[in-house]
Amino acid sequence: MRGRASRNVVAGAAGKCSPQDSSMNATGVRMVTRSRSRGPGAGSRGGGEKAAPLWKGEAAAEGRKSPSPSRHRRKTQKLNVAYDREEEDTKPPRAPSWEPRDWRQQLLNIRAMRSGKDAPVDWLGVEHCYDSDAPPKVRRYQVLLSLMLSSQTKDQVTAGAMQRLRARGLTVDSILQTDDSTLGTLIYPVGFWRSKVKYIKQTSAILQQRYGGDIPDSVAELVALPGVGPKMAHLAMAVAWGTVSGIAVDTHVHRIANRLGWTKTATNSPEKTRAALEEWLPRELWGEINGLLVGFGQQTCLPVHPRCQGCLNRTLCPAARGL
Ligand code: SF4
């Protein structure tokens, strides 16, 4: 499963995975401009960094003062993941020293090609696989779980696994009470299902012990969980917490960015692509890129035999000539 354009905060959207979610189309994500590593007792999201208004009401409904699980915190692991620096809050955006020559027109073309919103990611993506009637922290857990299931797995397969899990009541406790064999049967045939059984169990135990059954609200803490990588963390921040913390780069985004020349030099990993894109792409577009390019990669810019003849970027794409 991959990311989407104009993500909805966990409040959801419709889809085959959870068709009842259609009433929950909601809030756009917000941009984060400061570090999220905090010590125990620190403000939940740092000054003006509160989540979308959705969460205030929901936190109150849960009897919590804050939507953050910070009171359960914890030791923050130091990780080599790029984050925004606090001083950037007060500085105007810097013009990038480099940007791809035709990126604006290429982006417009991709938006035009994606205007039908009819790629698998548009109706089976992570926004569509959680129970919109569940309590907020359960929904956030389901978002994280669907992301963990989604790596190396088609959206359709992830959605099917989520449906089977949800049919039994998908919470941290229910997963911890499910034996490994049964959990494996439920999530099969997602990619690397055996490893994912182990990671899901380990992560669920950590969430129960340290976060009261919720998920952490920082990239640093999310990527410290077993089986959670940077792409999942950024998508979880966007969908579960309504925060754009970085560009979520999966195999589609990585491939297409390189084909279009959106990285100054060729990159050989999604993380390097993320860093390269964040160097020049305006922040207000970060939340859009994943869903836009994932669907484009599913329908047009395929991994093998991309459909260049029907692509609006064929005259602007450096890779089109060689494909
Ligand atoms: S021209 Fe071909 S390789 Fe280039 S973006 Fe379009 S489909 Fe992808």
C-alpha cells in the first residue's frame, strides 16, 4: 500500500476496504516545521503543532487532555532520519539551489493524468482500510498496521488482510491475544508475512506498554518500532496524525522521480530519493506527491514497460527516450 494525494487525517474516506467511511472525508494534513523528539512531560506536539481540530474533540471524548500519547513516554531513540529543524520555523523558505527544469509542467501533466482518481491506491489505500467507527487510537493503530502490511504488497492484498483482521476486531489487545499461526493465516499472502507476524506482535506489545495502545506521534518514535520504516512513518504521521513530516517515498515514487530527473543525481534507495526530493520540492507539495506518483506508477509509469506513448510527459521525460 502506498500513499495518496490530499490525504485525509484518520477520519477516513470511502473505499472497498471500508465503504462506510465515506462520510468521514476530512481534514487536509498540516506541515510540521520542528523536531518531534521530546522528553517525558513535554507538550504533546510542541506549541502550535497541534493536530487538526478533529483530534481535539476526539481527545476530549476519550477523556484525555491531549491527543498525544506523550504521557506514556519514554526513551527516544536517536535515528539517522532527516527532520525539520526548529529554527526553520521563523525563517522564510529558502530557494533551492537546484530544481528539475520541467518539474512544474511534469507535475501538472501527472495531475491531469491522475484526475480520474481511479488507481488502486485511490480506493484501497491506507485511508480506506481502518474502521472509521473505532475510537481514535484504535483507528490510528489500524492505520499503522495497514502500513506495516503494505510493504512489498499490492494494495488489493493489503486491503484483504485488513478486512480479515478487522472482522475479528482489530486492536492492540486482540492482536496480542492472537497466536502467531492464526495471525499468519489472517494476513497471508501479504509479502514477507512471516516476518510481519513477528514485527506486528513486537510493535503491538510496545504500543501497549509505552503508548497506552496508541501510536507515537513522531517519525523518530515510529521508525523505532519493529517493522516500521521511514515511508510508513511519514504516511502514518499524515494519515493518523494529520501531519506532513516528510515525503513518503516508496518504490513507485523512487522509480518515477528518477525517471523524470527529479533527483539531481540518480539515487539508489527510496530514502536517498526522499532526501533528494525534499531538497527542492516546495513543502506545500510534500503531502501530495506520494499518492499522485503511486497511482501514476500503478496505471501509466509502470515498473516494466511504462506506457510512455499515452503519457503526457513523453516529450519532457528523460527516460521516455530509452524505454
Ligand atoms: S514518459 Fe514514460 S517513463 Fe516518462 S513519466 Fe511517462 S510513462 Fe514514465
